Amino acid sequence: MKDNKELIRLQKKEITDHYIYRKLAKRNKYETNRKILNQICEAEARHYEELRAKTQIDVIPNKIKVFLYYWICVLFGLTFGLKLLEKDEEKAQKKYEPLCSDHPFIEQIFDEELEGIELINKLNEERLNYAGSVVLGLNDALVELTGALAGYTFAFKDTNIIAIIGLITGVSASFSMAASEYLSTKQEEGENALKASIYTGIAYISTVLLLVTPFIIFSVKYTCLAVSLITAVFIIIVFNYYISVAKDYNFKKRFIEMTFISLGVATISFVFGVIIKLVFGLEV
């Protein structure tokens, strides 16, 4: 009886995944991606039928899960959304693994699910093709601007002046970085230099705006700096989680590395700002 309940739950999961893949396949404009999605979709339907033959029960998909994962894929990218879905798949396999001894066909279902994960890695998605350009823009903006803002915070007392100088520094650096990425990518075959530079520039300037905003909102400069540094850590967490899921990177290692570099540079710059203020006696 317990086995049957577990089989029904697994059956519901398979039909839910089938509907997710089917819905995504219908909206995808790339033929190669559609073929991959339809292939996985058909496999999920086949798994459902195999389980139905055993349980003799019809189940309906989890509509909330279908809606949720569909929009995750639309908003954050197909690969990210499906890799997130497949993380649930890994948990499900551990949960239902005891059923394999009494129901050998389930092991075959799990093997085919692993093949589905390999197919997801073959999806062609522009935003991931230019992930390196986004990483470049984010990393450079985080390191350069957290350092600059920390230095400006001790050198100047007016938060508006810090915000203006920070914006000037950040915006000019974003154009410089985008231009460098364009020239660098132009030398590589198979890469669109203009798109790469746009991704780098947008990532850079978006980070600049997020880091400078606290100096516009708050009036106490040390509060502004603290909020800006917290924002930097938040950006690092969100972006590295996204990349770790979409590209199977080690989240912890990348997060520690980026946080250490960004906050390390900010600390050094803050100390440098203290020295500059003491030497030149700035009171701006």
C-alpha cells in the first residue's frame, strides 16, 4: 500500500514535468531547442504511462509547479529553470530509490532522467553564451567600485558628492570595459563582439547603479557604505547561485573568492582614503 502511494507521487511528478517541457517547447523559437524539449517531454509522458500501468490510476499535474517553473524559465532563462527542476529530480531519485528493488522499471526511468539532464546541457541559450562577458562586467564593477566608494567615504563627508563621483567613476569605467570587451572578443572566432560588449556594459552599469544608490537615499555616509557593501555581497550571492545552477559551477568556492576580493579591495581603499584625508586635510 505504501509502495503504491509512492508510485502515485512519482507518477504525478512525471506528468507535471511532461506539462512543463511541453509548454516550454511550444514557446521556444529555436528548432534545435524545441527538439530537445520535445524529446524530454515524450520521455516524461512515457514514464507516466509506465507508472499508470502499475498503479491503474489517472493523476493530474501539479498546476502550480507547472506555472512556477514555466515563468522561472521565461524570466531567468531556460537552462537555469530546467537545471533547477532537475535538482528536484535528483532529490526524487534518492527518495524513490528504495522502490527499485520491487519495481525494476523505475531504475530505467531514473537512467532516462539522467539522459534528460545531458540533453539540457545541449540547449542553445544566448544569455549563457555570453555569461563570461557578464562575469567580466560584474566582477570588475564590484571590485573597482566597492573599493572606490570605500575610499571616497573617508575622503569626503557629503554623501551627494560621493554619489556623483561614484557615478562618474562607474559610468566612465563601464564604457571603457565594454570597449575593451569589444576589441578583445573581436579577435575570437564565433563570438559576436558587439553583443559581448553590450552584455559587459549592462552588467557593469547595473552594478554601479545598485552600489551608488545608498549614497543617494541615506545621509549618513558610513550607513551608505555599509548598505553598499551588503548590496555587493547580495549581488555576488544571487549571480553566483544563478551561474552555479545554470553552468554546474561550485557556488561556495566562487562566492568566497568574489566576496574576499571585493571586500578586500574595499578595505584597502578605505585605509587609503584615511591616509589621503590625513595627509591633505580634505573636508569636502
